[in-house]
Amino acid sequence: MSTVLSVRNLKKAYGSHVVLDDISFEYESGKIIGLLGPNGSGKTTLIKILTGLIHDYSGEVLIDGGPVGVRSKALVAYLPDRSYLHEWMTAANAIDMFADFYADFDKAKAYEMLRVFELNPKQKIKTMSKGMKEKVRLMLVMCRNAKLYILDEPFGGVDPAARQFILDTILANHPEDSTLLISTHLIYDMEGILDNVLMIGHGKVLVDAKTQEITGSGCTVEQKFKEVFGNAWQVD
């Protein structure tokens, strides 16, 4: 397997406040990685660097062997924790927009997912419920044929049944050889599918291990998280 994500000696500061402090890790293709850490640990900054939203940092970040830039954005499918869709848009408008932006976007698959989700492609975003909007955003990302999927809190604010639905959709629709980096506070819901765990705290990598290495020692990923972070753990 090839290395799809490589970070070496990455450092990012806002003025005198160091957010990421000389962190390094790398992952092969085909893995599902849980990005875990309490609020303010640097996860969001890391995600913004990986997706090309932040450029002023030191160190090396490689996506599929190349630097973050135009090429990497064509390889990465990103689900942010907030909606970026205009309220006047319909689901069909959103599909057209993604098809224009990304050569790997599958329109036929997108309309099939809308059918499965029981969503009207002509319904405007502003009239949709929160759950419906989440389904549209998820559909857009998972209809990319990407090498790396970066999902920032994909389960935020939805009920347990919806979480399972979202998780099942992610697992059923990403290419087998693609890599998923999922930032989440809902560790219990996720740990059964994770190949690797990356825990970040105070800008440092505190745990970078295969899930089997953690569970093989007799504890769950959630227990390991509590052990590492203690009272710093905040659940959204």
C-alpha cells in the first residue's frame, strides 16, 4: 500500500500561541483513522492545513506524495463541521456545483443516494430539517471518488439512529482503497471501525497507534482516551 498522508515536523502558531507543536505521522491508503482530542487540542487547525485552508505553517505535509495545493484538493473530499451550502440552493443545485468543481464526482450516484435518503432534489436547503441537510452534505462528499476523505464531526448534533445511518453510509460509499480521517468526540460509536487512532493534545501527538494495539492491552479506545486526557475530555 502507498502512503496517502504524511506529516513531518508540522508546526503552526497564532502569534505566540503554538497550536501544533512539531507533530509527525503517516498513514497508508485503505485505513480508517480516528482523529481524537478535547476541544482546543489542534484538531481543527490540522484539518484546515490538510485541506489547504491554512498555508502559513512550517514542516512538511504530503497528500499522496505531493504537497498540499491544487493537486491535493482534487484528491481530498472534505466534510466540514458546518454547512457551506446557500439556503436558496436545492439538492440538485448542490449536485451540479460539485459536478462542476470535481472531475471525480458521480452525479448518477448522487441522485441514487437522494432517492435512498428520500430527499426531493428540487427542495430548497432552507426548507430542510437539520437531518435532511446533513444527508445532503454527506451525499456530496461520499459521491466523490477521492483518495482521502476528511470528515470533521460528521455525527455532530444528530440522534443515535441518525449516527448509525451516517456511519453506514460512509462505510458503504467510500472506495475500498481510500483513506478516511474522521474527527469525532463520539468514540464509542466509532471505535469498532477504526484501524488507527491519532490522539492530539496541547498541540502534540499523544497517541498514534493501531486500534488493535490499544484494545489488545485490555482497554477500549474510549478508556484509553480518558486515561490520556483525564478531566480535559469534553463531549459535544
